[in-house]
Amino acid sequence: METKKVKKLISFVLPAYNEEKNIPQMFDDIKAVISSLENKYRYEIIFINDGSSDNSWAEIIATTQKDNGVKAINLSRNFGHQSALEAGIENAMGDAVIMLDCDGQHPVEIIEKLIEKWESGFKIVNTIRKDTEGVSRFKKITAKFFYSLINRFSDTKIIPGSADFRLIDRIVADTIKKLPEQNKFYRGLINWVGFPTGYVEYNAKDRRFGKTSYTLKRMYKFAVDGLTGFSNFPLTIAKYIGLMIMAVGTLTLLSMLLLTLIGSSHFPIWVYLIVLVFLLNGLQFIVLWFIGNYIGRIFNQQRQRPNYIISEKINF
Ligand code: UDP
Ligand code: MG
């Protein structure tokens, strides 16, 4: 009996927060890409309305009526970009899941390249923003600072200029679905899970309509999630402070004793007291460092990330 080969399913995941004007255009753009791929793939387009206060949800519903490949998820309130992505990824059925912004900044023209890379064997295809004409100076500087910080202190490296515009294979989607941690930071997590990773470059465009919802406050939260999610370095800062104070204090005390012994100077008792208090302070920092170690262990434990991820098994 001849088995008919089923076409692979591609899921598009688009989080939307106040994007009423961008949604119809986004749908048209993706449809245009799909029409050139339709003989090889099936598709679903998932819009996640992240508690928008404009007409985004009505626009999304209108889109579902135009095309039954469009699926819609309405969150009860605004949960933030990363959580909206999570809702989309968890509900996507595709053999590959492509996530991109809803505002036109992520060019759909490179989607074919993402799919080609995936077909050539990459399980993750990240994108790298090459030219940033659509990105403000302020964002460029803060982003640069953030990526250098995270890449210095964390084991999971994140390429500067990466955005939440990428393709992931089903196996990667299933793996990150199983991670129970709160406040998922996808830019880190997707690199953390491993798997062969490919890259495609693109030029960022200007947002079509509306304005960015990454305010300073949100950028701060995003950065803190990224840093604390992938680095326990801040917990060990007390170590350096403590060791430094102890070293300086001990050296001071020793030289004072030495000078007294050889009789060249004499120090009043309050000087000794000051040095003693200084040393005690250093001791406190050392104890904080120990406590930090335990907190780090508890933190690693409660995230419940697996100790390994298998990508293939043979002859089992
Ligand atoms: N977004 C979201 N929830 C939010 C904020 C943003 O779903 O709370 C979506 C937004 O609609 C867009 C993407 O996440 O599709 C990126 O947001 P934005 O364009 O505001 O960020 P920027 O591109 O400026 O970093
Ligand atoms: Mg944007």
C-alpha cells in the first residue's frame, strides 16, 4: 500500500499588544510567503492577543474569518511579550514553529531562508539583526550594555542583535514546553537547550504603526530576568568584597603589631578597635558569600532545568 506523505506543518506565532493597525498587514505578508511554499507545507498562523487595550482582538477575529489557517488566543490581561510567546509556542502544533513580532520589524522575506536552514538539519534557526535602521540610538546603547553584561557573567551566550524572531523545530518546542521555570527568557533559554543552531541575517525595519511597548521599566525587567535566569554571579559579589576587606584589615593589623614590636610606633587602643570592626565587617561579607552559594543552589534547583537533554537515541 502506498503511504501518502503528509506535508509538514509550519506554525507562525505572533504575540500582539496594541497592534490593531499592524495585524491585517502582518497577515497579508505571511500569506504572501506561504503562497510560495504551499505546495510543500501546511501552515497555521497563531495570533496571541496579550491584553491589548485597542482593537487588536477584533482585528484578529476578523483575520480568523478570512482564513481558517488562522488561530487566535486571547490572554485575560497583559502578561508581557515573553509570556505571550510562551502561550503561542505551547499551543502551536507545527513541525517547525516560527515566532516573530507583529509590527513589521521582522522581515517575512527571510522566512524561506529560515525554513531552508531547518530542512538542512538545524533544529534552531536564529536571526541576527545586521543593520538597525529601525532601532533607536538609546535602544542600541542599552542593548549593547546588556549583551556584554550577560555574556560576561553567564554560561549561556547570547549573540548581540538577536531578537525573538526565529524558527524552532518541534523537538525544541517540546523541550522548552517541559521546562517549568517562571519568567522564561527565550533568548537565553533557546540557546541553553542546545541542538544544532543556524543563523540568518536581516535588516531590521521600522515599526509600521504604533509605538514600542518596551518602556524603560519593561526593558529593566527583561534585563533582570535574563541576568538572574542565566547567571548567579550577583550572588557571589559578597565574596570579592569580603576577601578584599579581610586582606586589607589583616595587613593593617599585622603591620601595626610589627611596628609596635620593633618599637618605632605606638597605636592607641581605638585604632585597634577600628581595625577590628573593619575585619568583622569583612567577616560578615564572607558569611554572605556562603549564604549566596546556598541560595544559588536553591535557585538552580527550583528552576528544575533538566541535567541533560537528549537529541537522538540509536538502537534502544
Ligand atoms: N508584545 C506583547 N506583549 C507586550 C509587549 C509587546 O505581546 O506586553 C508584542 C508586540 O506586539 C510585538 C512584540 O511583542 O509583536 C515586540 O514588542 P515591541 O515591538 O513593542 O518591542 P521592540 O520591537 O520595540 O523591542
Ligand atoms: Mg517591535
